[in-house]
Amino acid sequence: MNMFRITAALLALCMSLMTLPASAENVSGNPEYTVDAPPAYSMVADLLIARPLLIAGTVIGAGVFVVTFPFTLLGGGVDRAGQALVVEPGKAAFVRCLGCTKSGYENFDD
């Protein structure tokens, strides 16, 4: 496949994904599910820049946690180290909605 076709396919995919937030409307009327949708440019930047960096940070944090585990075990801070090095970056990478600034269901507590 030549470079023009790859670029055209990626552009078409990105443009079609930008229309998804417009179609994701709250029809139930339940205020619990009413959240302002982030703008499309925020979603695209999150998908292309932030998520890969957060996934890499989770993997690197897990490696650092494994390497420092014996010392952390002696110091008694395994839960805090695991939370800071693995859980928080993982939660930001995999639980946070696309383009949102808060992780998990915390964005409903505004």
C-alpha cells in the first residue's frame, strides 16, 4: 500500500471518529449521565499523545515497582508505591474517558 492510501485511510478514520461525540447524546434524562462532552480536538490529542505516554508510564512504573519491591517491602510502603507507580498511571490510561481530565467515575462528581 502506498503512502497516499495510508494517509487517506488514516485521515478518513480520524474524521469519522470526530463525529462520535456529537452522536453520544444523553436521551435518558438522568442527570447522573449528563456530562459535558470534551471537544473533538481534545479527544484526538488524548488518543494520539496522552494515552500512549500514559501506557508507557504504566509499563515503566511497573518495572520500577518490581525492581524496587524488596526495598519497598523492607520500608513498609508497598501499597503506596504500587498506587503511585502502577495504579494511578494505569487508571489515567485505561479508565478515564477519551478527552476527559479526571479518571473513572470521578467526572460525575463535579
